[in-house]
Amino acid sequence: MATLLHQHHRQNLNIDCRYQDASLLKDVDTSKSFADDKSFGSFAKLSVKQVVGLGIVAGRAGNKFDSKSNATRAEAAVMLYPALDKLNAF
């Protein structure tokens, strides 16, 4: 879901956070790591760190990201609200 949100911002809304205007994310804290960091692909690591740093995704209990699980409707709603709010900030 984190990668999906990040990719949606980049592709459908023409916000390329990595290339077009890197300054949009220059102050985002990407230092957060999860106990299961090795369980998700390297292609997703930057996206995960950015959406966590933006406060869109927090992870699950036990400091796990749990990338192999499906998000519930409630979890999706909790992620969508701050994601849409952040879009207004850009």
C-alpha cells in the first residue's frame, strides 16, 4: 500500500518525488526502520521510508511493516486521509 500510494503520486498526479523536485521530500525523516525490513523488496524501500516519514504509514505492532499482508479497509482509510492531506501541501 505504501508503494502504491507513492507510485500514484508520482505517475497519476505528475509528482515525481525522486526526480522532478527532490526538495519536496528533503526534510522528510527516512531513518525509520522496521524489524522486518528484509521482507520487502529493495524497489519499495525508498517509498516505504518516505511515506513513513510523511506520517502516512506507521507500520504494525512489534515494529513490523508486514509488507506481505493485505491492508484492511480501516488501515487503507487511515493511510488515505493523510496522503490526500499531503497532496494539498505540495
